[in-house]
Amino acid sequence: MLQLTDVDVYYGRVHALKSVSLRIEEGELVTLVGANGAGKSTTLKTISGMQRPRNGTITFYGEDIGTKSMEQIVKLGIAQCPEGRRVFPDLTVVENLRMGAYTRKDKSELKKDYDEIFSLFPILNERKQQSAGSLSGGEQQMLAIGRALMLRPRLLMFDEPSLGLAPILVEKMAEVINLLHNRGTTILLVEQNAEMALRLADRAYVLETGRVVLEGSSQSVLNDEHVRSAYLGN
Amino acid sequence: MAEFLQHLLNGLMIGGIYALMGIGLTLIFGIMNVVNFSHGEFYMLGAFGVLTLFTFMGVPYVLSLVLTAVFFFMFGSVIERLILRPLRSQPVEVPMLATIGLSIFLANIALIIWDPTPKDIGMPFPLVAVQVGPVSLTPIRLFVFFAALVLIAGSHLFLKYTTLGTAIRATFQDRDAAALMGINIDVVNMITFAWGTAIAAIAGGLLGPIFQVFPTMGAAASSKSFAVVIAGGLGNFPGAILAGLLLGVAESLGAGYISSGYRDAIAFIMIIVVLIFRPTGLLGKSRRLG
């Protein structure tokens, strides 16, 4: 469904992505593994249209999205749960969720989605009239995920969902991502915690300084000796 | 006591207009990161719009205000599209300089069309004052105050309860995250600027019948608006309302009890006092909207 072919991205003169090719099939959970600055977040930004590829193509269900606006890309059903959560601090929980559904036309259907998100994260229901800025880090992460789900995304991208969370919440995030995957949501996961990411994912791409250096099933990547020493610490 | 109340009410009326000017300017700054030096000229043009429609063409006053607002909403959209949007990726001083240029251009266009002599719009309402207890209020002043109140409340309700208003607040708080929601930032910017322009024009049309109308009147309106925005806290919507009302009352009391010569100095005294004691604005928190 999503296919990147030989994508080059530059920040000014810095060559951030070098001829990156990757694909995601419907229902898959694919993860990008790599060190800081390897180009994982840049890949997500390029898919969501925040960065433009200089060369190469990005297609989503066969449609070229490399030149589309962020608004058009969201309308196609690509949601992102950004790094650092990025909830709107002075908006209430409900208002944040409503923003996740901003481009949806079927506003009458939203009730169902609120209910679903509140059953997934009951704490958000208790706090629904509170401002998002008053929530704890873990609650904000749940809200960021809920907000992305409000789009009913065909592709859901997570950028570092465990960053800055206590270990018990990291485990909770892993459970949630696994649950969404089991429900059939197509997921692209970027995660510094390579061990967690590879445990959850069907397939993985390993990025180093903007290049894909290894790809394959999570199991095969987990067994790769270079990956074990560089990212898993054994 | 009666005199005090009278000054207070006059101050609240002018203050309502300052608040209107202030919320437009503060939102344009908060959302677009544009310091808009042509805000006062939109106010001036609004007054001339009402002069042209009401005084010269005989259109009813309230309808003149509405038509002026509609025209300047469109005018603001065009300015955003043609001047500000192309400069969006530039450092903040570039669009600021563009609005300074625009303000000079608009003031001179007004000079060419309407010549520099001050003009009277004339009274849209009967001049008989309504006696309320010890104070007397003219119908135009009552109308101005309630119109300002309705517009401020309307703006607040729009930002608070509509999806587009919520999207504007979201953009204010985190532009990139808003873009990730599929919120079209260009549209948010255009609506914000158009709305701010229209509301400044209405403010000019409301105060026009009370004072005189002339092409350079925008400069004083601009400096008052900036006083309100700075005192209220940059980008702070309730702060701008509070600062606008306070400035109006302070001016009115200062002119009444000290000397009317000090009227225009009070805005600057207010900025200095606020910056010394509450540098992030009267309401303390610098980022808040709606």
C-alpha cells in the first residue's frame, strides 16, 4: 500500500535520506530501527509531507503522494503520532480528539470513535474536559494516539512512542500498539527502543546515516549479528 | 460620584473599541507571527468606508457597518494571499516591514481619495441622551459599547465552540502538530488576518461618528492597539480584552481628573508599568487563546 522508491531528502545541504526504498503492505507492522540521526523521523516527515523528497517517488495505494500537501495526505488516511506527543496543551482532551478528525467528512460517526478511544484509554474519558497540558506524560501519549486514531487511519505512523516514558508505560504502549496491529491497523513504527520495536513488528528496516542497510522479517533482523551488537547491546 | 461614573462609562465604551482592535492584532501576531503595522490603517479605512456609504450615499448606518466589514474581510484575505503568504518563510522583520509599507501606502491612498481635511460622519442615532440614574448616555455611545461587546463575545464563541475556531487555537499552540491533523495552515492564516482586518474596520466605523475621520487617524489607533497587545501579553486574547477596557477607563479618568492633554500619554505609561511589573502581560501567561 505504501511504497518509497529511491527517495532522497536534503535539509539544506545535508543529505538526510539517501536513496531510501521501503514498502508496507496492508495490515503489516513495519518498524524502522536505527541510531539518532539515522533518518527515521525524516522518513516519517517525508511520508506525511512535512519534508519533500528531492528525488524518488512515494506512492500510497498506487497514488503519488510525494508532491501532495499535508492536508491532502491526511485526507488519504495517513495519521501520525508525532515524537514528543505534541498534544495541544490549552485544548481539552475532547477538543484534541476532535482535531484528529478534522479532515473527516462523516462527522456524525465521530461518537463511535470517541467511545472506542475511551474504552481503549478509560483515563481519557475521566479527563475529557481537562486541558491536555494538565495531563501526565503517559496520559498525553495516550491522547496523542487517540487523536491519531480519530482519523480512522489507513496507515498509522508512530514516532518514538516510548520516548520519555516510565518503563511501566513503555510496556503499556507496546500493548496498545500490539492491540491495534491485531485489529488490522497498518502501522509504521519508529522507535529507539529497538528490542521493543522488533518484538512487535512483522518486518524491519535498519537505517544508518540515511541509508537502508538491512531489511527483512523482524526475526531475521533480530538475529543479525551487527544489529545485535549495535542496537540490542549483546 | 456621578462624574466618576460618567468617566467610567465613557472609558468602557472607548475601551471596548481598544479591546476589539487589540484582539485582532494579538491573534494575527499569535497565529501568523506577523507584527501588523497596518492595523491602524484598516481602522481608518473602515471609518472612511462608513463615511462613504452612510454619509455620502445614504445607506443606513448599521448596514454600512456590515458592508464595510464584509468588504474588509475580503480585502484582508487578499492582503494575506498577495503580501503575507509569500513572505511566510522569511524572518519576522520581513513581513513586519511589508506591513509598514502597506500602512504608508494605504494612508496615502486615503489622502488622495478623501483629502486631508477631517470629516464628520454625522449622527446615525438621535442625540437625546438617555438618563440612567446620575449618568447620561447618548444612544451612539450605547450602541458602540454593545456592538463591541457582541463582536468580542462572538469572536470568543467562534474560537471556543466551532471546529474551525478550535483549529485556529490548535494552530496557535502548535503549528506543526496542527498541520499533521490536516489543518490547512494557509486557510487558518487567511481567515485570521481577514477577520482581524474586518474587526479593525468595524472599530473605525463605530468610533467614526463620535470623532472626526481623517487619513492619518490610523497612527494613533495603531499605537493604542500595540499598547493593548503588549499590556495584555503577546498573543493573549483575554489579556487584550482586559487591557483594552483598562486603557479606555484609564484614559477617560486621566483626561477627566488630571488633564485631557495627558490622554494619549496614558497608553504608554500603561505599557511601561506593565512591562516593569508583569513583563508577560496582565494575565501573566503569554500563550493562551480563546
